[in-house]
Amino acid sequence: MADIIQLLPDHVANQIAAGEVVQRPASVVKELLENAIDAQATQIKLLIKDAGKTLVQVIDNGCGMSITDARLSFERHATSKIRSAEDLFQLHTKGFRGEALASIAAIAHVELKSRQENDEVGTQIEIEGSEVKSQDVVVTPIGTSIAVKNLFYNIPARRNFLKSNPVELRHVIDEFHRVALAHPNIGFAMYHNGNEVFNLPESNYRQRIVNIFGNKTNEKLVPVKEDTEVLKISGFVGKPEYAKKTRGEQFFFVNNRFIKSAYLNHAINSAFDGLLREGTHASYFLNLEVDPKSIDINIHPTKTEIKFDDEHTLYALLRSAVKHSLGQFSIAPVLDFDRDANLDTPYSYKNKSVQTPSIEVDRSFNPFQEETVSKASSRSSYTKQPAASWESLYVDLESKSTKSSKDFSEIQLESEEQTPSIFTDSSKLESNHTTYQLHKKYIISPIKSGMLIIDQNRAHQRVLYEEFLKHITIKESVSQQLLFPVQVFFSPEEIACIEQVKQDLEHTGFVFTHFKDDHIEISGIPVNVPAQEVSIILERLISDIQNEVPDTNFSATDLLAKSMSKSLAIKAGQQLTGTEQEHLVNSLFGCKEPNMSPTNKPTFITMDMNELENKFI
Ligand code: ADP
Ligand code: MG
């Protein structure tokens, strides 16, 4: 029988390879931007037409190419970035496969112009479907411009497979964000159909994030920094109260390369554990620097997935770094019994002294001080005090245990125990309270049949929710006048969202003085809203409205009341005085529907004596 195996012609091989490298206009954007960065450009411009379907052009001021290199760059496996397989383990460039330009040229019309610094003139090449149409000498600035037109013009099936322009543009912008975030020291600009979409000057990392995601991002960022021998972590996480329902702002960069990693994402989520509202996602912008030898980026053609040698250590370091930052910025309670200390520091830190383990105690706590129930604004006032030994948690329990063991009110609260008081009979007085706060999360109260366990956050949500509903419906509320009106900046869509519920907001106590294209001016706010939380509350409201599936039951009033009560309710982790606990319990049972939170979750459970006694059998 005759031989039947043939080598595929180059242009066919390139088209096949293109399928791996180029899925959509955004893939071209990624490859061209990365080439410009590898060429040491300091200014990079991206021009897009029709979401990249008609044109993707990248202009850089990088090193440019010689006449021969310009021609060679379109050959498959033509790269200036590696010479041998060993180089793969020392990668400091984005590209290394030498297939991007060959692949792109196989499925589009490509025009390249390039000039090196010491050359008088540059070179211009036109290629269509892998075929070189022309190569000329041109006058062109130093650097390279590559225009990719009519993507997939010769593969109609792939072209038809592309999504609508808004969807493709979203992908392009995502790609642009990733590259721009990984390189704040490079200036980037992006234009779509002739209009400027982004103009990002060279800057530091924080400014880059703010320039991309808007001025209001600045106050949301908490810095994360950790330097160890295996790994350097730097960047920011978003404060938990700003967490969004969409996963949009989650960025990991490893050695300046954007990567996706469900595993590392999990590490962050676990650092945020208990701090996020249900259904919201933490945002993060984190750079990990590791030895290039310890990773393998070669496992995926578009290189967003990489393999780490020691994922477990990375996980533990990342989790503890983020947790530490959240704690330092008083966002999370530092005390964490679940934390596995071995995981947190898997090896010895250089130049770091051993720290005595400490627990967090508020020594200035005074049970007799008048405080309001709404403590949302005091979230940032956690005080860290020197270590108190763990035994102190148990002191006094013993002596009390001779009394009726069934009466919870007799048990000393840990905070009370450590509170020096001028009242001689303070423990007696405080123990008159019939509630006990467990792990700053639940309030326990004895009832006739046994005991009641109340979720403090959900209970408070219910109380606030009914209050807001009342104010909105009877249109009667008390407003606090702001000395200086607050301006809050939003996008036009976000402003439109707020306008939807403007009247209801006014009934809760908001007073708006301006509704402009990009900001709202507020001169009055509801009494129970702390002024510094206004922008967070409105942010969440917008996100709740945007994520609401519009159905027949949609009620702006209800949504507003739910959103505001969620924002303002006492959170888990917040210590409550005996008086506050009682006030909350009483308010809850003064509600119309005390047993459910506004989102239909139980606010309390009961355990009767039989159940309890059965547990001791
Ligand atoms: P890779 O980036 O993997 O090397 P590409 O196909 O993307 O492969 O590019 C091939 C070669 O073309 C690169 O190695 C580089 O030498 C050259 N090149 C591509 N784009 C540029 C650019 N913007 N400036 C300078 N040289 C470039
Ligand atoms: Mg490349």
C-alpha cells in the first residue's frame, strides 16, 4: 500500500496552532501587549475597533525589530526569548513559545511596522493568512506597531462563533486590566472606536488600581505585605464591607503574570472567613514573587494556569498574610482559635523575634458606660492588649460553679472578669443581666423551657429591617443634618440605580442636594447611619439592586430596607455589653416576625432542658 502520511503545509499547521492561541480578539490583545512588555516598552497604546473584530492594534515604544527579525517573527517557533529547554526554568519574559505572531498571521490581515533605536528607517510587513504580501522600508517611530485586522476572515466558523460586541469588548477590557495591573510602571492607553477608554500614566500599584477602578476604590484597599525566603507577597485586598456580588476584582499575579488559581483563591476566602456578607466575594490584587524555577507555566497554551512546586506552603503563607493584614487594619478580630499555627509559619522567619501568643481583650471596657446599640461605626476600634493567659478565661468559673449550674446569668463574662471596676459590687450588678454572649456571635438567654440562642447579626437585621420599613411606609423619619454635605462618586449606571429608590431613601432620612452624572451630594442622613458609612451603604444598595432578579415581587422598598439593615446590623465579632444584649433581645421580640431574618434565615434557636439533659446521658 502507498504511503499516506504527509507533513501539513505551514499555513495549515499555523491555523491549527492558532486555534490554541487565539480564541477571540482578547487573545490577540493579550499576546500583543505581552510582546510589547517583553520589548521593554514604557508606553503602550491599544486601539480597538468593533470590540477587536475589525481591528486590534498595539503600538509600543520598545526595542523594535531589525529587518530580518521582523520577517522571522512570523515564523512558527521563532522567538528571541529562549534558546534552550533549560531557559524555560529561568523565564523572565511573558512569551517564549514563538507561536503568537505566526498563529495570528494565519487567521487575520496583519500589518507590522517596526524600527530600532539606531536605525534611520524602519520596516513594514503586510501578511494575510500566513502569506507575506509586502515588505518595505518605512519612516516610523522607534518601537513597534502591529495591527491585526479582520480576525478569522478565513475561518467563517470561528468568526461566527464570536459573541456580541459588548461581550467581546468585556473580554478585551479584562485582558487589558490584567496586563495593566501587572505593570504599573508602564503607561497604558486604550481606545475603542476612536474613544479613549483608559489612560493610565506610569504610577505605583495603588494608583494603578485606583486609575482603573475609580477614585472610590482608594479607601477600600488594605495593603498586604509579606517577605519570606520562598515567597514575596505584596498588594491589596478589599475591605470586607465593600465585597461585591460579582467576582470581578480578583487578581493574582505570579512574577508579574496574571494567573487563575482556584486553590489560592480558596486561601484568600478562608482568610476572609466570617467577614463577608453572604453571597459576596472578596476583591484582591496580589502579586506573588517566587523563584522562576519553582513554577511551571508551560502547562497551558494561554498560560493563565501555572503549577507550583509547593502549593501547600504558598496557601498557608497567603492565608496568613491576608489574615494578618485584615487583623492589623482592625477589620477582623485577631483572635482565632481555628488557626493552625504550624501552617501559618511553616519555616523560621529570618530576623523575626518570637512573639508571645496573645488574645484580644478590651481592658478599657466598662459595662456601665452608656453605649448605643448600633455599633457599626465602632468596628475599627478594636484594641489589642498585651497577653492575658488563657487560664484567666476559666478563673472564677470554678467558684461560681457551686451555685445553680442551670442559671447562665451566673456565669461570668470573660470581659467582665478582666474589667477593673470602681463599683465593689459590680459582678453582682452585671450578673443581673439574663444574657450571655458566646464567641461574640450568639446571645444566650435562659428561658423557662431551657435556653435561647440568638444570632446577634440576624436578630439585629430583623430589628433594623422592620424599623426601616416603618419609616419608609409612614414616610416619617428623623434625619441628621450633615455639617458638610458629602459627595459620593458613582458611574452613570450606578446613579440611575440609586435614582430608582431615591424617594424611599428620602423617607429613611436621606437628604439629597444634587444628583449629577457622576456624583451625588448628600446633606442629611438617617439618624442611625454613621456619616462615614454613607458611601458603603449606597455601594451595597447599588450592588443589591443590580443583582436583584427582577420579578413580580420586586419591591424597591423591601430591597432598600433589607440592604440597609444588612449594612448596619451588628456583625459577628462585635462584643456587646450586657445592656446591649438585653436591648437587642427585647427589640427582637418586639418585632412582628422575630423568628426570621429579612432574608428568611432563622434568627434564633431554642434548646429545651430535655434536649440538653439527653446530651449528658
Ligand atoms: P514569543 O513572544 O513567544 O517569543 P511571538 O510570536 O509573540 O513569540 O513573537 C516572536 C518574536 O517577535 C519575539 O520573540 C520577539 O523577538 C519579536 N517581537 C514580537 N513583538 C515584538 C515587539 N512588539 N517589539 C519587539 N519585538 C517583538
Ligand atoms: Mg509573544
